[in-house]
Amino acid sequence: MKKKILFVVSSPGLSSYSSGVLKAVYQSIAVDCHVLIFIDPNENKTEESLLKEYNVPASGSVKVKFIYYHKSKILKHLNQGAYNDAIIRIASEFGIKKIHFISQDTILSNNIYKYKKNDIYYTVHDLKHHDSKVNLLTKLKTYYLKIRKDKYIVKRVKNLVTSSLHQYEELIKLYPNKSIFYHDMPSLITPQIICGTSKVKELDGETNYILFFGRIELYKGVEFLYDLLIKNEIPNLKLVIAGYGHIYFSRQIENEQKIIFINRFIHDEEMNDLFSKAHSIVLPYISATQSAVTSLAYHYNKPVVLSDLDGLKDNVVDGVTGLLFQAKNSNDLRDKMNQLIENQNLYKQIQKNQLSLAPGIYDLERLKAQIESIYY
């Protein structure tokens, strides 16, 4: 008999991760899938585009409901109780006992008591939260509105899920009396990415560049890569830093002839243009719990160079599908980048290896089976 599960996505910022998880669940014959997605109204997305973004089958076999947050951030925060009431109402309407919050859903924090009749599952994204270099007000808001709430939920919810093997082991040690589950990191490839035709206007005429992609934050170590280009220690290619965020390190704008900043949100429809023209993808993180950017590198068949951190290196075979370097070691990063640039045989072999191995790393059938096992 199928298990009825209500999947809740209340963090629009994790839509790609959530979409990847749901894509696997939709294919399950063991799960009667119901989905509730909360939407930021300021994004002005149509229901048709949302259905595509979340991989919802056109057959109508999956029951999906969208709820729009209030446009005011204050009212959105004050209405969290009402949002949880809506979740419980939908679960009750369809006779659903198991509810899985998959997108760091901190709206749950002050409302856990309302779910006495339900089995709650909560996906842990960052067990240890990353340092940031922001002003005090922003730091306090992040702590009280996100980090503290997330930690509270992790302590209170019995069933915890993670997509990081390193984090999975830590959770088992920290909470021996809880039920801890692991499933693979899903691919970030969405239908919008596959079909995207939009051009990145900042890259008009640019090709064959080193690419850092993602939100710019302290823990991602962008300054290590930036400094190498400023010092011309990676002499042959330009660097593109693409993603929104506070640029926390000192810049030498007068020396940025080989560096292109695209400091804004990158839309899925632009990804084909951004990634297809890149030479390689670099993740110079100084701390990490997990990342699915490697799925983008594999999709576009681009060699990836990344820090040798637990949680980050899970989906890369060193010297085979990419190159690992010692985290925070600029010299090692420089050497690995120049090796990849100068050794064309290595570059082509990594591309060849990716084509044969990547499908097994981001295996949708295995992900589906892992998710099914959580509820049985």
C-alpha cells in the first residue's frame, strides 16, 4: 500500500534542491506524493512556470498546492502560525500522517506543538552554520530568524534527513535516540536550465573562462581565487564570479582586467550560456556541509576543481572527474588550476570520465529508492 507523504517546501531559496528531490519522488510507486510549496510573491512567477520549476508531471498524478507568502516580510513572519495551520489542514484533508519539510523550513520552529497527530521529518541542510562577514544587524537577523530556529527544530524533531554523508555521521553521534536518514544529493538540473536560451549580457564575447558560481559568502573562499588572478598566478584565463552576495574582501579594481563580476541573481534560463562557455568550474570553499554545484559541472561536462572538504568532495573522484586541492591553500589551488589548463590530455580525460561516471553519481533511481526507505 502506498504511503501518503506531504512534502513541504517553505524556503524558495532552496527551490533547485527541492525540485531535485521531488523529481525522484514523483517516479515512486511506493509513495502517494502530495506537495505544498510556499512562494515569494515578489518573484512574480506564474503557476505554469512553477509547475515546470518543480518538475510536476503533466499527468496530474501528483497533488500540488501553492501558497503565496505575504509581500511584507514582517507580516510573513507574523503569519507563520497561519502557514502551519494551512499545512495541517491539507494533511488532514487527505488523511496524511507523515509530513516531510525538505527546504530548511524554519516556519516550523514555533509551531512544532501543532503537529501532535503527525510524524514530522526534517531535512538538515547545515548542521554547522557558516561564518559570514556582514554588518551586526544582518548577522543578528540571520541568527534569530534562521540559525537559531533551525537548531531548535533539529533538536526537537525525531526524524532527521540529510544529503551529506559527513553530516549523516555527525547526526548519528549527536542524536543516538533519533531516526537519522541519508539520501544522495539531488542534481540541480531543472527544466528551465535544460531549455534555457537567455544570454548573460555581462559575458557578451567572452568564452573559455574559469567560473565560480553561487552566492558570494565568506565560507566559499572566493578571495583565494580572486587573489590568484590579481597576482597573475593563473595567467592564461579570465575568471568569472557569478552570483549575488556581499563582496566581503578587499578589491583591487584597477587590476581586475582578467576578472568579471556578475554580482546578481543568475536565472536558470541563463545557465546554458554561463556554463557552456566556461573552461572549468572552481569551488574554493573554506568550509562546507554539502554542495550540488558539481551536478552542474557534470551536466555541462566541465572539469571541476574544489576544496578537499568533507561534505564537498563526496561527488568528485580526485584526478578522475575533477581535481581536489587542500582547502585554504592558495598554492595548491594555483597548481591544480594551472595543471588543468596546461595539460590538455588531463582535461579531456576528465571530460571523458565525467560522461561515463556522472550518471551513476547522480542516479535518480537510487535517489528514489533512498527516499522511499525513509518512510518504510
